[in-house]
Amino acid sequence: MRPARPHVLIARLDSLGDVLLAGPAVRAVAAGAGRVTFLASPRGRAAAELLPGVDGVIVAEAPWIDPEPGAIDAAAVLQLVARLADAGVDQAVVLTSFHQSALPAALLLRMAGVPVIAAVSDDYPGSLLDVRHRVSDDIHEVQRALSTVATLGYRLRPGDHGQLAVLLPGEGTATAGPPGDGYVVVHPGVSVPARAWSPGRHAALVDALVAAGRRVVVTGAADERGLTAIAAGPPRPGVADWGGRVDFAGLAAVLARADVIVAGNTGPAHLAAAVGTPVVSLYAPTVPAVRWRPWGVPHVLLGDQAIDCAGCRARHCPVAGHPCLSSIPVDRVLAAVDELAPPPPVGPGSPAARASRPNSAEVPSAEVLRV
């Protein structure tokens, strides 16, 4: 018999952006569950910890999903099964994308004694699933996840329209700067090389944004400092290189005060959507935009979505010149920023511009954003 308020585990064992897209489904489950535990990979943990409705996070490697998998460690697998068993889970939902199998995770959950397991599965699941959900591949990941948790009766609360959301850092850690004093975030890094616009194009874009009178914050992870330095260019007023200076929660705070972000199809684009910031999406069509485009915020989708090799799922582009993204000119990205962001307050290089941004290279503040 199902408890009145069951303990539900939601598994999404891949990257930061994928975990963020599971957020509305998490809130739907939290509306009817007594406790929600999220099973995340090390690559997705930081996003899982920011999702409203999550009461606890279990972290585990998933060699059947990880793009650079290690060897199977039998002892680690059995330790995970024991930890899942100790958690006392009443129901589990395994969330996957169209090209992933839910069955390895379902097997571990069944070994842990979880009595009810639901997932999308085209493959015959045998006794691994109690609910075998079937859904069209050509729907957004948010809708796919919501439809999966709905098979167990979980739906969003009235008034929750299914947008992405995260818990921002607490009082005293919000982004510094005068109200309304926004900037453009340029995020040149991606987790998959085939989704990358060139460093030189990013540098030219930053130059063009500054020339148009906009302030720019270049963001990236600690291992992307070389890339962000190329994009930001030499130190100058109006540009701040924030490569490696904030963690994922701190990046959420930076994005929450931005006018717009320019990014590829990668986690920070979905993080921007989760804080309500418009997205200029440099979207390589390695996977269909209908499934992974920015969700629930104004956005402009750039990149040749009709190219013959669309849907290739390549990690490294095999076509010389990377035409799906190299076809995007800097001027088109600049125009997309202008479509989504308020106009810059003053003209480029004017005395008023310099006066209005006396410390623009230092805004937002590292001390305020460190979490």
C-alpha cells in the first residue's frame, strides 16, 4: 500500500543542464510526496542541490550514461545499492533522455528493494519497472520528465507553470551593483566540443558589445580560465573576466542580475532560464532544439538547425569548419542581444558612459558572490 506521503527518489544521472530541466518534475513530485531524494552523478550534483523541492541528494557514478565512463567497480555498485536500501525509498522515477536507457538504474533500485519504479523505456523492462512509460521523442525534456512523474500521479501545484527554478544564494550573497544596472554574460565554454563557437568569435563579440556601450561579464569554470581570458581580451573598463571565480550557485547569482546571456547548448544557458534571464543560444543542432532549447524564457536560437548533419549527436564535429556554428556572424549575435536586452544606457566611449561605470571591470563583486 502506498504511504499517504511517500518518500520518492528521482534519478537523473547526467549533466548540470539535464538536472535543471528535471526541476519542474521534481516540484510536481514534491507537491505530493513526504520526502524527495535526488540521485545525481558527480557532474550533476551542483544543479541538484539548487532545485526547489529536493530534500537530499545521493551522488553516484553512472558508467552507462557518463560520456567518459570509467570501469565498473562492483564494490562501489554494491555500496550504492546498500545506501539506496538504507534510504527507505517508497517510489522511484528514473528520468532519461531519448538516447539513454533507464534499465541499469532501475536494476540497482530494484536490488535496493524499491517497491515501485517508473521510467520511459522502449526496451522490454521485465520486472525492473512497474510503470513503463511511452512518450514521443520530439517533446522538450521538461515535458518528458513531467509526463513521467505524472504516471505515478504527481502534478504541479496550481499556479506553478512549470518554469525552471533554482534556489539562489541567501541574504548577503546576491549580486552587487545598482538596481537595474545590468550586463551581458558571455559564456564561451561548453561540455561537448561539437557545441562550441570559436574562441575568436567570442572575443570579437565581446569587443562588439563593448563598442555598443554594453558591460560584459565573461564566465566559465575553473578549467576554462584560458578560454575566458581569450574571450574577455586585455583588461579594460566594461569587461570582467570571471573564469573560475564562482561556483554553480554563484553563477546563478551572476546570471540573475544579467540582461541576457550568450551561450551554447550547455548548463549555464539552462541556469539562466532558471533565474529568468533571456538567452541568446548558439545552438549546434547535434541534438534537436525541440528537446533542449532554453525553456520558459525569451530566447533567440542561432545556428543552422536545418543542416544535413543535424541530429548527429557528435561530441567532436567531423565536418571541416564546423559549419552549423561557424555560419553565425558576430553581427547576428549582437542583433540578438539587442532583441532581448534593454538598450545600453549611454553611447560607447562617451564621458557619461565612463562615469556611469567607474568600476565596471569589477562588477559584480567576487566577495559578495562567493558561496
